[in-house]
Amino acid sequence: MTPLISTESTAEGHASSAPARKTSRLSGVRMILTIAGKDLRSELRSKDTINASLSFAVVILLLFSFAFDMSPQQVHEMGGGLLWLVFMFAGALILNRSFSRELPNDCLDALLSSPATGAQLWAGKAIANYVLVLAVEAACLPVFSVFYNVSLLAQVPKLAVVMLLGTWALTIIGTVFSAMTVNLRLRELMLPTLLYPMLIPALLAAIQCTGAILNPDSTADNTIWYRLLVAYDVIFTLLASALVEVLLVG
Amino acid sequence: MRQKLILLFALIATALLAWDLYRIAYEMPDSVIGVPFYKIMYFHVPSGILSLSGFGLAMFASIMYLWKKELRYDSLAVAITEVSLVFATVLLVTGSIWARVAWNTWWNWEPRLTSMLICWILYAGYLMLRRAIDEPHQRARLSGVLSIFAFVDVIIVWYSIQWWQQNLHPRPVLEVRGGQGMKGMEGPMWFNLLALALIAIIVVLLRLRQENTKREIESLRRYAHAL
């Protein structure tokens, strides 16, 4: 079994020569992947969050189909918004557990006192969340296709690009806010309250792009929305990696 | 000293506002370029400028706290954010009234309006987050980081009219080199901006004093508990 904390990382901080710096960078990447692997393994063994998230997503898709009796044309127009609302609500369940799962047995304190920096811890958890949320989204697509009678096969490559970009926005912000709210008494309430408004620009962009992909009649130029999505991902990844250390350690 | 400063600012702001309100009511024409009811803009535009620049200042105060770890910067950040949020509310309400008259609807999902509403919700979330944390340094740290994140939306609000170019919300009406529309009407608006800025400074100073007192009481209470 891979040790949780690589012993090579102790070289960090003392690295002055080029080979030592390279080793330090490598151990940083390894640290991130170790944390991501730990989170994914723990989730795949218990399957608590992913099961809850997936069944919640299916329930919302079902409820929407009851609430709005949509014609095929309406599905094409509204499908983007509907899908992203489902992804966001289901994703929040996974994100909520990201840091709070470390609270029992003081695991968060143990992780923070390990040689992993706050940014590495955040990146590892963000990658694990990214994989889990993408898995839930991928499972939702066939359900959406069946319930709403939409063929998605031809659009999968384009949809995948939007999903990869939009989900990264959801997970980076969600993971930071999960770290921000982990010690609050109103954790379950505060995360969605802060997360959803912050996500609106990315969510709007993802909805517009997905809507255009689902709607065969769409002639809208969505370049600005793709640019917004990419800019949002880059800006918030940089901001989050710079600030998460302050959030977790002080 | 601070008391005298507050009093001086209050006197200047009252005089400026009274004089400016007289000019807006009696000296300015009732309609500009065929649009009646434009006088609400004398409050809408300064509120917008003050709220957005206030959020920027609050972010700087938060960065100062995260750098220096001194709670007085956190007090400054929360005081400025609260006042800016009030101006943001004034901005949204006056904008909505204007929309009803000019666009025949209370609300329109136009980029600037939407991004400003998101901004309002984000900073309301900032205040809610603060209420959920008891420990002062933890509160200052978490809300400081949130303030930096939220400021990204302020930038989106600022550039929304350039990026999306939907042109329902006009481009800046108040610019140093002369904005769009309202030719010759900017004078009272600049004075209103000054008067409202003075009022904002007064409220921030009062709120700062209140925060400092609150912190002193909290530390005395902790001391009493320890005894």
C-alpha cells in the first residue's frame, strides 16, 4: 500500500540545487495524487456520497419531468439549464462531504500537520471531487436521454468539453468553500448559500453552451461563453490555490 | 478627534445634499432626451459607484488583515462591506424603479443587472458567514478570503456592459472626460456623489467604533470566563 505521506517530501524547503527542486516538484505532484487517490479509494469503498448524489440527481431529473411536461422543442431549449441544475445540486452533496469526512478522529489535523501544503491538500481533494462529480454527470446523461427522449450520442464530444470545463469550475470553488465551511456549525446550510451565487457566471456560461449543443436549430455564437468558462476556471484555480493555505492553516 | 471629524463631515454632507436636492428639484429640467423621471439617476449612479468601490476597499482591508493579522483591518472590512451593501440595495431598488418607467418592467435579466444582483447576494452571504463564526480570528480569516473571491464578481459587474454589449443598460453616464447621455446634467451628480461618500465615511467610522467596542466586550467576557 502506498504510504499516505511520501518521505521524499521532507526534502521540501531544503531544496536548493536543481535536481533537489525537481524532486521537490515531483513529490508535490505525488502528494496531490496520493491525497486524490486516498479520497477516491475511501469513496469507492464506502460509496456513501456517490450513491446519495446519483440517486438525488435521478430524483431531480424525475421531478423536473413531472413538473414540466416539455415538448421536444422545449427540451432542446431548456435541456442545458435543467442538466446543469441537476449537476450542481448533485455535485454539492459530494463537495459538502469533501472536508467534513476528515473531521472524525481529527484526520483533518493529521493531514494539515503532514508535509502536504494546504494547496496540495486542496488540489488532491479537488481532483478526487472532479472525478466523482464527472462520474455522476456521466451517469445522468443516459437517464436524461431516456426520460426526456433526446438523443445525445452525436453531441457527446462537444458536451464532454463543456462538462469538463463547467465541472472544474464547480469542483474548485466547491472544494475551497468546503474547506471554508468545514468547521462551521451551519456547514450544510452555508456551503450552498455561498457556493451557488459564486458559481453563477460559470453556470450561466455552461448552460448557454450546453443549450446551444442540445438545440440543433441554434445559430448563436457562444465564443464569449466558452471564453468566460475558461477564464473563470483559470482565475479561480489560481485564486483558490493561493488562498487555501490561509483558509486551512491561517 | 474622530467625533469632531464625524460632526464636520455630517455638516458638510447635510449642506451639500440640501443644496444639491434643491438644484435637482428646481433647476434641472423635468426630462432629458425625452426621458422623464431621470432624476432618480442622481441617486442611482452615485450609489453604484460607492457600492462597487466600497467592495474594492473592503477587499483591500481583508488583504491587509490576512497579511498583518490585526483585527482592526477586519473591522474596517466588515464596516465598509455593510455600508456598500446598503448602497448596492439602493442601486438595485432605484434601478428597478427606473426600469419600470423606462423599460416597462421591474426587472430585466440583462448582464449588468444580473451580475449586480449576484454581487448583492454574494456580499449578503459574506455577512451571513460572519454570523456563523464566533472566534474573531477565524471569522476574519474566512470572511477575508470570501471577500477576495466575491470581488471577482465586482469586476464582472464593471465590465459586463463592454463584454456582452446588449446595450439595454447604458454605458457609464458619469465619467471624468464626459460620459454618455445627461450632457450638462452631471454637475449635481458629482456633488451628490461627494455628499453620499461623506455619509458613507461617517457610517463606516461609527460602525468601526461599534466593532471595536464589541471586540473589547467580547475579550472582557472571555477574561471573566477565564477567571
